[in-house]
Amino acid sequence: MTVLIVGGSGFLGTELVRQARTAGQTTVATYATKPGAASPTAWCHLDLRDAGSLDAVVSDVRPQLILNASSGSADWATTAEGPIRLAMVAARYGIRMVHVSSDAVFSGARVHYDESSLPDPVTPYGAAKAAAETGVLAVHPKAVVARTSLIIGHGRSVHEKMVHELSDGTRDGVLFTDDIRCPVHVTDLAAALLELAAVDAVGVHHLAGRDAVSRHELGILIAQRDGLDASRLPSGLRADSTLPRALDVRLDSRATQQGLRTTLRGARQFLHCTGATAQPVGPSRSGQVQ
């Protein structure tokens, strides 16, 4: 089977490429700027904003599965409209599609969200992801929309690098104690996505870890795993900041988990004293940690 991984140069995309190749699948990965560290069967450039580019890539690769792991931040053309264009092409060619979405589609007003919960975003990024979800399923009803949370793993995620920078003093900011999510390990997430793609799943699914933890608690867990001084991690309240974002969003993944062989571990499990695995991180400075 040929798998097209859109966003193959990203953190999740890299792991999807690795697992798909390990499973013996022909894997073509796309990049927007430059190829990443993954080793797919082939790389190709893809601009989700360009319908002609999308059609050309898909018609050339002829995949049986498209996994969209791209992230365009709050850019509407890339994050909202791009996945819909991709789904239209996939539907036209009869290609299975799995689209990765985010817990950013929720406001946090309800705290607990299962697959039946309707999006109510409070940020431009969340609004773009919510629009993509609606559009993808409208034009490709047999697609899967998989919402996930903070992605952690092997010391290379944004969140793990952030903890190292805060600990060694090369970054300004705080880790919020009132910003709560359900982190997932990248290997669990990639395996679950590939598993969903291999069965007859359709519609919305949640793929998040079992544990609800604050950004600060997550930072402490990462620091303890990597042998850092957790007491050096500054804490604060998002409620006191000017950064708009939902405070407490907990994805309920139990319904999806029941149909999976892959176990979606909680952060307290996959970060429990597994040894230092983080890679060196260069200095960086920014505002408060989101």
C-alpha cells in the first residue's frame, strides 16, 4: 500500500513515516519548506493552498491512504481551506483519508469533551481547525477526523524543548498551572492513526492520553525524566495573562480507545523515569509559554 503523509517533515509526520515504513508500506511524505529528518520512500513538495499542486501530487503518487498531519498555525488558507481541498481530491479519487485535528477546537467551558461534542473555538487557530473538520467531513464523509492534544516524545517535541530552555535559563516565560490538557506520546498517536486508517472507522475520533495535567505538571514530569532541576521551572496562571486560549480542555478518548489495540498512555505513565532522552536545544527567547 502507498501512503501519502502530508506534513511528513513535522514532529508527528516524522513518526508516521517511521512506523509506516517499518510496516512495509511505500511512503511518500510532503513538505512545505524543506524535507525533514524522516526517511520516506520519496519526498515531494506540496502547498495546501494550491489546488493545482494538490491534484498533481495525488494523481502522481496515487496513494491508497492520505494522512494529513500538517500544521499551518492560524493561517486560514493553510489550516482551514487546505485540508478541505485535500479531502476533495481524496474523495474524487476514492482515497481513504485521515485528518489530524486538535483540542483547540474547544473553548474549555465544558472541560470534558467526547467525540459528540461540537466545536466552540476561542482562538483563530482553533477556528481554522474547526472549519477544516467540518469541511473535510462534508466533502469526504468516509474520512476520519482525529482530534488530539499536546504531543510529547523522545525529547524532540516543542513542549519538551521548552522545558529544557526554561530550566537552563535560555527562555523567558512561565508554565501555566491552570492550563490543562491530556498529552499523548507521539508513538502512541502515530500507531493509533495508522490503526484507524486500517479499519472502517469514519467521522470524529479522539486520540489523547489518559491523564489530564497542567502545563506546569507536564514540565515537572519532563524535567524529572530528563534529570533537570524541576524547581527552576517558573509557574504562573494563564488566567492572569493576556494570551487568549481555553484553560481546561480534556479530550475523552474512551470510545475510540475501545476499538484500538494501541494503548493511549497517560503522561504520568510515559514520562515516568524513562531516562534522559532530550536532545540539546539552542538558546531562544520569547514571551510567556503557551
